[in-house]
Amino acid sequence: MKNLEGFQGVQPVIEKVNFSFKDKIAIYLKDGRIIIVPLSQFPSIQQLSSIERKKINIIDDQLIMFHDCDEVFHLEQFLGREQEYKYHFA
């Protein structure tokens, strides 16, 4: 049986985040992947000014937090896999 190609078993790790694409957030992973998501899916980030968006922390390689926003965003939210982590923090 042939091995599956791709990122099987690779834990995604956030390297950096930026907003260089119009109305989108770009999340760069250490393995070379780039996740680009419309800000319309994240209204609390969308409402931040460009200056506020620069005040960002990456926590535990998986979480994104902005100084001027009360929410903490997990990488799985940007991948559309919220159920994967949702109950781990309860």
C-alpha cells in the first residue's frame, strides 16, 4: 500500500500572522503552509484598526491573541475545525 502524501500527522505551528492581503488574515505555518481567511469570518478582528492588528501575540504555537481584543483565536478556527479543540479548554 502506498503512503499518503501531504501533511499527515504534522502538527501545525504558527510562525507569523499578517494582513498583507486585502480584507484577509494570513497565517504562516512553520511547515510552509499559508492559511488565508476572509476577515468577514472574524468580525472581532475585522473591527480592529491596522495599528491594533499589529499588537498580536502567538501563544503555544496554536493561539492568536490581539492586545485590543478580548477573544483568543485557536488555529483550528481558521481551518474550520473548531470541534477539534473546542472542549479541550472547558
